[in-house]
Amino acid sequence: AEKVLGYDLLSLCLEGPRDALDRTQHCQPAVFVASLAAVEKLNHRQPEVRGRVGRGGPGRGQGGGASGLPRGAAEGPLGCVSPQVVERCVAAAGYSVGEFAALVFAGAMGFAEALYAVKVRAEAMQKASEAVPSGMLSVVGRREANYKFACLEARKHCESLGIENPVCTVSNYLFPDSRVIAGHLQALEFLQENARKYYFKRTKMLPVSGAFHTRLMEPAVEPLAEVLKSIEIQKPLLCVYSNVDGKKYMHSKHIQKLLVKQVVSPVLWEQTMHSVYERKQGTEFPYTYEVGPGNQLGAILKQCNLKAWKQYKHVDALEDEEAVET
């Protein structure tokens, strides 16, 4: 990783400084590498627990995205928690930058090439975020909440302030009644101040540097598109679900196209969870493993599908398993 990135990522993750690690240009590669390191940790576990296996795909976080922590989720058939967990995995998904980790896991991309693409993506998104004062607002709304209408009024507010062509839109669909809204800071401040009017129960600014997954990231599209053209991409060996439409990737060109589109498109994570776990009534759910830093995707899964969540486990490469178990 150090050869590709040009800096000591492990040292940055372990020793900081934290403000440097939180920067998009460092956070995304860190999430990508940590997610795949967690896959390796899972792969080398001793076969102690028998049962259905599923596995958490790499990545998320937002990765440099909405929640700031990219990870992924995956599922598999019956087996034991050992190398078979990885070998028998049947599906994977990654949140935002985590999608790159999911694709590496699925054999669609090589590690070094994917890491370089993540580096280019992260640096381009960092640069785009610095061009306009923008951010992301996590919202939990009541059933009456109309997010599109709220965003429309926030954009009108920005226009009244003299901001041309303002951005305020849903950038992440997390679970029922939970969204992330991204755009100009003035729009997000307006929504916070008028939260009750729009039936928002809770709002919180996310610790990210820009409005990811909106058109404010358009300057990052071309750099990522160019690097992906130079990378050999294969058809995944197992099902990988796209953030853009919540559906399975079909072929290499499909992957190349949607990874670029994802930068300026909302992350349809809630829809993806429904696609991954859709099954006939009475069919048991497999184990699901979230691999990488943080367990936000597990919390989201609990809200989307409680039965699937009951078979959920989290694996962090830097976490002491014995300490966790006790």
C-alpha cells in the first residue's frame, strides 16, 4: 500500500494524526485497505463455529462517503466460520468506496490497481470538496417527512442568498426514515434550523469535507474515469451489488461505468439491502459479515431487516477478538 500511495498508511492509521486520517484523500484508502485486511483476518480464523455463513463485504464507508466509514456486506450459504466463510461467500456489497474492496474480494480487480484508483478518487473528491463550502447532513425523519420538498426549499433559500445553481439533495438512502442530505452548507444549515417544519426528528452534520455523491463531485468524475480505463476489470466471481441502482454488476464495462457514476449519484444502500436479502418466506438467512472499521452497516441492517441482522457479525482487522468476546 505504501508503494502505491506514497506514504505510510499503517502508521497514519495507528499513530495519526487523526485530523490527517479524517481527510478524504487518506480516509478512503484507509477504509479500503482495512476492509480487505479484515477479510484476511476472517479467512485465517480457526473453524470453531459451525452454521450458516455469510460475510460482510468490504468497505464503506462512505469511505470517503456519507458516513465516513466505508465497509460492505456479504452473504453466503451453510458452512463454518473459517476459510470456508470466504470461499463459500455468494454475494458482496460495499458502501461508497467500500465497493472497490468488494470488487477486489470478488476477483474483479487487483488489489494494487484498485488501491491506485481509490487514491485518485479520494484526491479528486478532496479537491472538489474544497472548491465549494459544502457538507452532509444525517437526517432521521418522521413518516410525514418529504425530503425532496425540504431540499427544494433549501435550494430556494440558497438562491435568495445569491448562490447560483445551488445543490441540496438526498445523497444516501440508509434505512426507512433515515437519509443523508448533501449540498451547499447554507442549504444544510437552513434544514437544521427548520427541522420541525419538515418533520425531521434528528439532524446531525457529518464529519466529512464535502457533498459526496452529488453533482458537486463532478470534477472528480474524469480523473476516476481515466484511471479505470487503464485497469483490467474482470467479471466478478460472485454477486456484487452496485450502490448506483442496488442491482448486481453484470460485466466489466458495467463496473467501469457505474463506479464513475457512483461519485455523483446517491448511494442506494437501503435498496441494496432489500435486493441482497430478498428471499421466499421461511428461507433462512445466511451469516453476514461486515468487514472493516466501524459497525455502521450492521446498525443499518438491523433497521432494514431484523431477521438478517440476527446472523450478523463484525470483523475489524485491528480489533482484539479475545477482548471483544470478553
